Amino acid sequence: MIPNAVDRDTFAGPGVPDRALAERLGLTRKTFLAFFGSFYLYEGLHLLLRAIPLLRGQRADLAVLLVGGGPEESNLRKMVVDLGVSEHVVFAGRVAHDEMQRYYDLADLFVFPRLSMRLTELVTPLKPLEAMAQERIVVASDVGGHRELIRDRETGYLFPPNEPEALAGGVLAALADRSSWPRIRARAIEFIDSERSWRHSVARYAEVYARVLRR
């Protein structure tokens, strides 16, 4: 098995945040939780939006940055209005892959709230790996695909899936644990470089091709 991996030449660690981009998106003077990816129901973004009032009850500076698009976008935009959190959610739209690093550098914390179902228990996502490679802190639901990448409080943070209250608790716990972030970033990078980089994954193909050619 050759798993998902990240290009360490592209995602090589944090850069200097683009202040002009931050101002254009309205990301200044706030703590931003970010999600990058496709807007499918199984990603659990509705849980993230429902958690915003709970989070802001404890941290009034929190807001959410959503980068991407997909079939749930219209539902999510309507939910933002219905919940009265329009001022605290930024829809950045789809971003070209070669621009993604600039957006990664803007976020304080990445949240991946996938629902628990057969797909998410079996399929490993790529975006958490990119965030970890950019030395961003990742908070994710405790489903099988995430557990392949994240060890709780070692390479990131996990919270119970399917409930906005659990999501809010997981985010607040991570924010309260900032003193551990340097250690978590270092261990996440060690994991990626030893197991989930393109260089490591490509090396695994050599044995596969060697076996085929011997036949």
C-alpha cells in the first residue's frame, strides 16, 4: 500500500503571512479557523458552522475561513445567514494549487470535522497533510482516515465526530494548549518526512516495479 503523501518542495514550512491577502479577505485582528477542501456533506462543515456561536461564547475573536467549493456551498452559505454568523465566516472560493501556500500561512488552526461513516473511516484525506507540512496545527474528528495521520496531542488534536459541541470543545482545548504547539509541529513534520512525503512514497514504487520486472 502506498498512501497519500505531500510534496515537501511545495509545502516546505511556514512563510511570511501575506498581509495584503489577509486584509483583502478580512482576516486581520482575528483568530482564524480554516478548512481547505471540497464542500461535501461528509466533510462535516455544517458542524463547524453550528459550532461558531459556541466558540465565540468563549473566544469572541474567532472566525472561520473556508477555501474551496462543492455541492454543499449553497447550503453552507444559507446556514451562515440563518445562524447569524455572516460577519465571522469568509468564503474565499476555489484557489489555484500554486497559490495555496499563501492561504495556509494565514490560518491559526485548521479544522477538519468529517462525519463518521464508511467513506471517512476508510479514506485518508490529503489537506491535513498539507497543513501539517506547512507547520499548521490540525484539529480533526476522530475517524479512521484522520487517525492514520494524527495522533492526539502528538501530531495534532482529535475530537469525537458528529457533534458541534465536541468540535467546539476540541478547538478550545487546542487553543488552550499553545505551549505544546512547537512540539506538535515538530512531531508532525517528522511523521511526514519519514512516512508521508512524495520522496518516501516514490521510493516504495521501486520495489513494486522490481517485482513486476522480475516476472
